[in-house]
Amino acid sequence: MFQTIKKIIKIVVAIECVFIILVLIPSIYVYKNDIIAKNIKGKGNASFSVLIYGTDKMFPERFDAYTALYDKSTNMFKILSVNTEAVVFKKKEKARSLKTRFNENAKKDLDNALKVFYLDLHEILGTTADFDFYININFETLDIMMRHNRKLKSMLSQDNFENKDLESLNRLEMMEQVLHLMPHRMLNIYKNYKLLDTNIPKLSLLSSAVRLKFLKPAIMFCELPVKYTKMRVEPDKQNIEEFLDKIYCVNISSQISTRDLLIDVKNASKKLRMAEKATWLLRKNKFDVLDWGTLPVSYDKTLIKDCKGNFEQSLRIAEVLKAGKVIVSYNNKIYSDISVFVGKDCMIYDNLDKKGERNGKN
């Protein structure tokens, strides 16, 4: 009996060893040949560009552009949403938006359209636009890669927003959805890799997708600083330069400030007294609320706009309110540091609510 148990133990141990070897060897091979991992190990970060463009079959004329910077020390993805409505100024040429220029050029030559866009982006962002890796993909291919995910497709289909903030919220949720889905779509990415235009090898793309699942990096979603005129949208050069120097290209932990922040709170939930209730809750937690009021627009999700580079404090506000998506919308010209738009997802009760319930008003 004892000898039988010993044999069973040996067999189990042998099976476990074989399993570990089968898992470990491919993992070591992939890691050693993963150019993204090597890049991060050497520099401490890796920069990416992701361009998604429409076709005749899916979202024609649409053009989305993002850049991303992964910071190993903070385990953070800084994603910059490029406003493709921003115009590009060229000598002896009519000012046209990034999207218009891309779509006009793409009808003649897609490769040239991509090349011209990257040159335009370099003019706006400077050396920050010198990316380590790129992925250029059309919406049809993205749909295939995501295995026709209905939720993502629904988000992509939304194009009628009441304001730019709601559009940014939509794009942030799209990014979260894609980053969340990728590890579960490895086989699909593997099978359809040839559809991608990228300088990331297949093994690196797959291992990075797996790594995302385990690292679970924080996402800092940023908007390209622009200024609006009556006729067009223009890149805001001064704010872009400050944004890149103070927020995007540095370790965000160095930006923590102990000074009081000036916070503006707006009720965008269509529920009574939400701005007031959010204000008193934030003040109770030692935030300095400058003003509160009501917006005519209805937000499903609470939006917290970090206007001066106080990302961690903005996350803290979301924690206090138990609701909120944070977007970095850098603008050093406005007075408040953080703007809070209280949406329908925010639930705050106070004594007046309880009194109303006792009186049978709710």
C-alpha cells in the first residue's frame, strides 16, 4: 500500500514538472524575444501610436488617432486622444483638419496618407511623436480582432454627442474595453495578425496582451489641448507644450502637490441638489470647492476633468464620490484645477433626503 502511494506521488510530481517546463520554456522564449519587454526594460517605458480609420464598409471618413506611453515605474498607460478635427497650417495651402487631410490622401494612397499624418503629428507634438511602436488599423479589422464585440461596436457607432466631454467619455470607455478584451482574444489576434499594419512582431503583440491581463495598468486618458474659434479647431501650442512637459512625458508621482486645489462642481444628473451634496461631501474630505451649479446637459457617468495635472487627486475625488471617470483636459488658462460633472451614476444621500423619505416625499 505504501509503495503504491509513493508511485502515485512520483507520477504526480513528474506531471507537475513536465507542466512547469511546458509553460516556463515558451514563456522564457517569448520574453527574450519580446521587443516591447526589451524596450521597457532598457528605457523604463514604451511609446505607441494607434491609428484607426474608416472604410467604405464601416465608418467611412472616420479617423481616430491615439498615442500611448507606458511607464513601468508607475505601471501606468498614458493615452492621448488626438483631436483629428484640429487644423494643420501649411504654407501656400488651405488650412485643413488632420482628418480631412488624411481622408483626402487615403483615397489616393493609404501609405502616403499615414506618412503625411505622422509628419503633421510630429509638427504638433514635437519629438514626443517619435514612437517606438505603431499600429495602423481600419475599423473592419478592429471589429474582426474583437470578434464582433457588440458592446464595443455600440460605443464606436455613437457619433451624436451633446458636447466634447461626452465624446471623450465615450472614447475613454472604448479604450478600457479594448484593453480589457485583448487578453481574451489572443487566438483571434494570432489568426488575423496579417491584417495589421504594425512594427510589433506577432510574439511581442501576444505576450504584451497577456502581460496587460496580469499587470492591470492604471489608465490616464488625456485630451490633446486645442482652442476653439468660430471657424475651426486649432492645436493650443502653449498648453500642448506645458501638458507634455508637466504631465505626459514625466513620472506622474512627481506631480503630487500638497497645496489646496480649486474645484468646480456641476450637477449634470438631472437629480435635485446633487452638486450641493457632492460639494459638502468633498469639503468634508478636505477638498476646497470653489463653486457649484447645474448644467442643462445630462451625463450618465460622472466626469472628473483634471485641468492642471492633479491626476491622483482626481482619482481621490472619484473614490470619495464612489463614481467618476477621470480625463486629463489640460488648460492652464482657466481658474479651477479640477472640474467635477456629477452624473446619474453618483449616489449621495444626506439628512434632507432622509427627512423627505420620512415625510413620504420619496
